[in-house]
Amino acid sequence: MSNDFYTLKVNGENHQVLDAWTGESLLWVLRERLGFPGAKNACEEGECGSCSVRIDEEIVCSCLVLAGSAIDQEITTIEGLAPEGELGDVQQAFIEAGAVQCGFCTPGLLVTIDHLLEENQNPDDLTVREAISGNLCRCTGYGRILEAVQIAAASRRGENHE
Ligand code: FES
Ligand code: FES
């Protein structure tokens, strides 16, 4: 089935998707039709989390979501965490901790961690590990990622991380 257009709300703004099948993956539509390349395409089968975006209050693998099913929902991508081009607190924390190597996993991790910290500004390591268990990183060994989460969490609590 094709439509003349349908509308997706991405990072607070409506975007028309023109002449497209609503059965395309949300990841494809974001990257190739709407110009949001932040979510990465790696496995395309829900295993790696590099394509993670937020739909309303849920983190999803956008490679497994039909774009048409996200109509009328709030989609947040990594671009939405730095709307004016200013890095968000989790992004800053990743830089501070040196938690980025190739960076392929990073957008998905950032979206996931931002969501975690909205719900819990004082997560212990087990909680963080559970939250990011769907985001695979082949490079960092996770130690610096865990450190970055604690830096960002301290920032949200209004504390300096030590
Ligand atoms: S590309 Fe979607 S989970 Fe890997
Ligand atoms: S930094 Fe390379 S996959 Fe995570």
C-alpha cells in the first residue's frame, strides 16, 4: 500500500513522508527520507541497538519498527538531544569519560541513557547495565560508558562528579 504522504513527529516537529510505503522500517525512513542519520544501521535485525530511538516513553530498535506504526507518536532521535547544536549532558559526559571509540554504538546508547536518566537520576551500575543491555559496543569494554552515565547522572542531580 502506498500513500501520497503520511506524517511523523520527530524531535517535536512534524515531517511529511512523501510517496512512500508505510511498511518501510522507521530506521530507513528517518535516515533516507527525513535526513536524520544519527540512528545507525548495523544488524537490521534487532540485535545491536545502534538504531535505538525513543517512541513516546519507550526505547525501540527502529530497524524493527514499521514507520507507519509510529504515526501520531513522539519520536526522539539522537538529533533531538542536541536541538540547537549544543551537546546534551550525556553527550558531554561521554566526551569527558572517553566513552567513544568508533562511535557506531554511541547514538543508540545516548538515546537509551538519556531516557534512563529521565526516570532515574541515581542509577546503580546494575540498573545501568540492564538499561543498556540491548546496546552492543564492540570497542570500549563498557567501563567508560558506565563512568559516563554516572557523570551525567551527577550532573542531573546538580552535583559535580568526582
Ligand atoms: S540495526 Fe537495529 S538493532 Fe541493530
Ligand atoms: S565505540 Fe565502537 S561499537 Fe561502541
